[in-house]
Amino acid sequence: MQLHQVGYDSFQINDELEGGAQGRTYFVKFKETGVHYAMNSVKYLKQADNERSEKEIAEMKKFESKFTVRLVYTFQDRTDMYMVMEYCENGDLLKVISELQQDPEEERVMV
């Protein structure tokens, strides 16, 4: 098996997702496997941006569990840092909670 570098061209951009307080988030497909992910791109021009991105990546690597979004790949180009993460089909937790609050209390069931 030959290992290769994952980069921007390894992914097919399908759509831009809402949110992304720092940068842009895209719904992407990994060309090699067809698996869908969320890819966050953050500008990487200033030292402060660099440090913030590196800190976020380090934190995401530390907190791997079945209850958190898993960081799958990271890479960078001249201007952006990219973080490729598991794609959560139902959106983020805040969105799910907001939608549940619209349902009558009798219908809200914790599983």
C-alpha cells in the first residue's frame, strides 16, 4: 500500500455549509473513498491565526471520543489551514436542541 499526502485536490467540494465562525466550512467528498466530510478552511496569514489554528487542532486531537466530532485530516497551503472532520448529518448540537424545543414536551424523548 502506498501512502500519499492528503491535500485540497484530494476532495470534491459539494456545498458550503452554514456556520464556521472562523473561516468557511464545506461539505466535501474524499475522492479516493467517496466518504463525506466537513472541511473547515481558516485563513493562515497572520501569526495569531496560525497559533489559534494549531491550538484548535491540538485540542481536537486530545478529545477523541464517540461523543465529539473526530478530526480526520489537516493540511495547509500558502494562505489557509484546512481541518477535515466527520460530517454530522443533523448539524451541530445547538441546531438539534433548537429543533427539539419546537416539539411538544410529550414528544421529546431521551434515548
